[in-house]
Amino acid sequence: THPMLLRYQLPRRVFPLLPVLFPFFINLLNSVQIFCIILLIQVFLQVFFGNFLIMAILNILQYPDSRLRIKAKPIELFDKPLKETIADMFETMYASKGIGLAATQVNIHKRLIVLDVSPERDRQLVLLNPTVLKTSEEKKLHDEGCLSVPGFYESVERPDKILVEYFNSDGSKHQLEAGGLLSVCIQHEMDHLNGKVFVDYLSRLKQHRIQKKLIKEKAKLSVIN
Ligand code: QAP
Ligand code: CO
């Protein structure tokens, strides 16, 4: 299995075993004390490491999956489950060496995007309920790929600069002026939230070629498994 999967899923399996194993090692303490200590340890870990220990790598839908066509709904609650989803999406994006991931791609149909276009992979950006306020007249061609269309890269024309309004995970409103790769990436991911994939901008011929190859590869994989 994937090394990232091992690293993060191990604690999930070990933790439930702790309360069972501890009494055998510490027979000086009574069971109530042991129970309390374990409870304290778990509360401590939860408070200081939060989502860290229970992050998960999510399954990415692959083109031409019809679920990539579902229009995402606005986020209304800025709660803890949402923060966990965000952590999982970053984990999934980094594990697959992506620079952007829309919730639609992991079969969550909410208006949520995670991005990190920095070469150092340390500039996380979360856009909740993003809207484009302005686009530049000038357009540019840029090579695009997609985690839902693995192995294919094609040139797409989009506005060069955009002004985006969005909410962050605390529910506060922000604006961002983006150009270059960040602008391309935000537009690409916002398309996903509206059920659009970058392949839709290509010629019918290219679309069919990509579909055929990906369907063929999927069939091969299912024979192996
Ligand atoms: C969208 O896409 C994007 O085929 C984000 O084998 C991409 O992160 C916007 C990826 C390029 C602008 C420019 C694709 C990883 C990652 C693959 C991605 C692959 C492995 C795609
Ligand atoms: Co994509």
C-alpha cells in the first residue's frame, strides 16, 4: 500500500487497542484509574494534534465519471466536520502530487477548494463558496492537468487575471487577486464545482481519445484486482 496511507492509518488501529492492553502491563492501578489515564491521554492527543492523527486519503473520481458533473452546493456550516474534510483533501492532494483539488473530485458536492501552487508545498489555500468578481480582458494559454484525468496535459485558454471572493474555514470573507498559475488553478477548480472538467474545452476528438484511454486503463486495473 501507499506509504502515506500506512503512516496515517496506523494510529487509528493502535488507539482502540490501548485500553485493552494497558491493564496487563499495569496491574498496580485499578481499572478506573487506568480508564481515566487513557481518557486523559486521548483528550490530550485530540487537543494538540487534532485532525492530524486521523487524516485520511480520499478516493478521487476519475473522468468520465458522471459524478464529476454534479453541481456543488454552497457551504452553510463552518464546523469541525468541514475542517476535517479540508485536512483530508490536503492530505489527498499532497499524496497525489497535485496543486489543487475540488471537493467534487472526492465525491463531496460542496463549494470547497484546496490549493497549494508553491514549489515548497507549504502555502495552503482554502477557498469556500468562491465567486469570481472580475476577470481580465486578456486571455492566456496554459497547460493543464487534473487529478481526475491522470496522465493527460493539454493547453486551455482562460482569462489571465481574476479577482475572487471567498470564505476561509473560520467563515471570514476575503478577496484575492490572482494571476499566473494560481489564477489558472482557481478557475480550473471552480469549474469542477460547476460540474465542468478541463477536457470539456478540448476538441471532441481529443475528448473521445482521453475517455477511451482512461476507460481502457480502468478495465485493466479491475482485471488485476
Ligand atoms: C489543476 O491539477 C491544474 O495527470 C490541478 O498524473 C493543473 O493538480 C491547474 C496531477 C495544472 C493548472 C495547471 C495530474 C498529478 C495533478 C496528473 C493537478 C498526474 C499527477 C493535477
Ligand atoms: Co481538476
